[in-house]
Amino acid sequence: MLVAKRINSDIEMVPERDYWLQPLLDDAYGDNVAEIMNAEDPLFILYTSGSTGRPKGMVHTTAGYMVYTAYTFKNVFQYREQDVYWCTADIGWITGHSYIVYGPLANGATTVMFEGVPSYPDYGRFWEVVQKHKVTQFYTAPTAIRALAKENLDYVEKYDLSSLKVLGSVGEPINEEAWHWYNNNVGKKQSPIVDTWWQTETGGIMISPIPYVTPTTPTYATLPFIGIQPALMDENGKEIKGNQVDGRLCIKFPWPSMARTIWGNHERYRDTYFSAYEDMYFTGDGALRDAVGYYRITGRVDDVIIVSGHNPGTAPIEDSINEHPAVAESAIVGFPHDVKGNALYGYIILKETGESRDKNNLRKEINQQITEQIGPIAKLDKIQFVSGLPKTRSGKIMRRILRKIASKDTSNLGDTSTLLNPEIVQEIMDEAL
Ligand code: 7RM
């Protein structure tokens, strides 16, 4: 185990196992010859965040992964020489691997690496960096956009963002509110937003607009990338053809950067991705295809909630909630209900302006808005106002935990050690309805 010394804290080194990196680097040869690899040699193993189940070590290969991340990077971000590209992800996440390191560097691109948070020293940090380095392509996650949209607009308006040409979003569905905030205040309606859908398992971007080519629609990842063949499937394993339909998102044909196996468990790889539908890769996500053939990802299929026989879809309901002027962010989960099978439980973070409002009035207004926009079926039975939501480091809401709290089954919450904000779990539990 190589240990890099960078914060000077006390480290308990295990003899024979742990070595300081720097002395080894000092002794290393000055010129090293790159090792020639075979196309299918493993390049890296990356463990999926494990927002459900046990983490899986996804294996990516040398040639296919690099070819696909390089090609998608160049096209999805329309990278040109002299551009300065910045992806704010953590490099420990697949987004950092594919679109901070491999994709950009394989193109000889300038890629900004940032170690920090959007809120320090203040909420203008991202825009300060954009101005300073004249960033041309900016790629971040909806969770960051929502966090910044909660704050004063001065933090954005203070900086010169005129270098920006393309804005990107990744990691979860971007809700309509956040999309407009990003478009209006960061892109000044001049920079197309690429809402890029993909997974650790896919290695690279699978569904995304091509900026300045594909007209964008808020909340839609739009069209499959070149060579990608999506399919929507029903519960009986049949493909749903045509437009204005929804189903489970599968991919019909292999692509260069698909993960080749789960490290040490090929059986599980087969079971998880290739057994649900014959001759198809199953993504685990639900999606809808609109009248023009655009895809909108509606969330993980595991998160589907059936209320009185209907599946109202978590993303559209959260979208509707987030449109309420007092709401910053929300997450809904199902909990058992005698009559409806499941009822909806909403965890809602208020904006500063919402905190002084009467909570019962707010509950009524939110449910009224949902009723008008989606229908009475999507109304929330319980609404808990919270100060935060349990999230992974890549910004995904850990719904597994919220589901358990909603159904009052908190004896075993599972592993919460990978959470960005583990302390929030106790707080939500203490205040649960
Ligand atoms: C890149 C990444 C994968 C899961 C995926 C989806 C969700 C990712 C979007 C999205 C809606 C998007 N890899 N997801 N991007 N949902 N719109 N643009 O996030 O392995 O960490 O997660 O993330 O559910 O299956 S990941």
C-alpha cells in the first residue's frame, strides 16, 4: 500500500504492508517506458457506489474504454484545441475517470482538476474558477446545481462566465427547476446543456444531446450517442416500440466501453445485466420516450413505487415538488399502506425563504401542486421537512435509507459509511413522522 503524505496527520503504518510514496518516487528511474498492453487487458476496476446492495467491482479494459471515452468526450463536449474543459467530479467516481482523466487526456485536451467543494470559501467558488481559467466546457452534477441555486444569485453574477460554450449534467435526473437555473444564470441562455446519461458499467456517455446539433428539452437526455441502440422493455420481456411510451431501459448491442465483468464474480455480472432480458444489457433504469423519440430517464427501477396499481414515477413527482417556490430539493419513497399498497413519503428541503412559512400550509400547497401537475394519485401521504438528504459522494440520494425510515424499519439501515453526510441519517430518524 503506497501512502501519499499530504495533510501531515498521524498515520499508523503497517510494517511490510504500507510504504511512503515519496521516497519510492525519489528512487525511481527518470525515464520509464510505457508498458504495451493488449486491447482486452484490464485497465482498472471501479466499485459502484452501492446505493443498493453490495458494491460491484466493474472491470474496464484498455482499448475499448479509452476509445469510447475519447470519442464521446470530443463529441459530447465539442472540444476544440485551446478550449479549457472542467469537470467538477471526484476522480474516484467513474465520471472523474472517464471525463477528467481518460477521455480528455486521450484527446490532448486541457482538463482542470479541482480539489475542493462548491461552497468554500463561498458559494461563488465554481464561478471564480471558471472566470480565472476561462473555462469553455463545464460539467457537473444536479446535486451541485441545486445546492448553488439555493444561494444568492450574486455569487454567480459577480463573475465573468462568458468563456462558457457547453454545460453538462450527470449523475441523476436533472429536475426542471435546476435545469432552468443552470441555463439562465450560468449559461445565460447561450450555452446548450448536455444532460448525459450513463453508468459506471457503461464506461462512457450513452444518451446525450450533441451541443449545437440536438435541440435540448429540460429533463431529457435526448438521443442515444452514435452506435448506441436503446430499447424500452415491458415487465414481460417484450420490447415496447413506438413513441410516447415508457419502460425499462436496455441496450441492444454492445459498445466499446462496456464493463467486461464484475471482478471475481462473472456469474453475478451475467445475472445482474444480462438475465432480465434476452440478448440485451439491462441498465436498471426506467425511461420514457417522448413523441419525437427523446429519452427521459425516470430513475432506478428498484425505486419504482406502485400506488393503487399506478406507477407515478419518482422523478416527475420530485420535479413537481421542486417547482414550489419554497422548496430546494426533495426525495420521495414508498411505504406500505393498507389500502393503496404503497403510499408516498416525501422528504423535502426548504429554501431559506420557506423556512419561516407555516409547515401545514406548505404541505397543502405542495400536494395541490402535485395534484394539478400529475394527478391525485401522486399526492404525498406524509411530508417531512429535513435539512439534508443522505447522499453518496457522487450526489446520489440513498433512497434505501429513506425507505427504511419511512416504513419505520430502522433496525438495520445497512452500510452508511460511504455517505457524504452520515450525520443526517440520525437527524432524519429523530424527526421522522
Ligand atoms: C455516470 C454515473 C449510474 C446511474 C444511472 C442513473 C443515474 C446518471 C443520469 C442519471 C438521469 C442522467 N455513473 N444517472 N446520469 N439519471 N439522468 N443524466 O452517474 O454508476 O455512478 O450511476 O445514475 O440511474 O443508472 S453511476
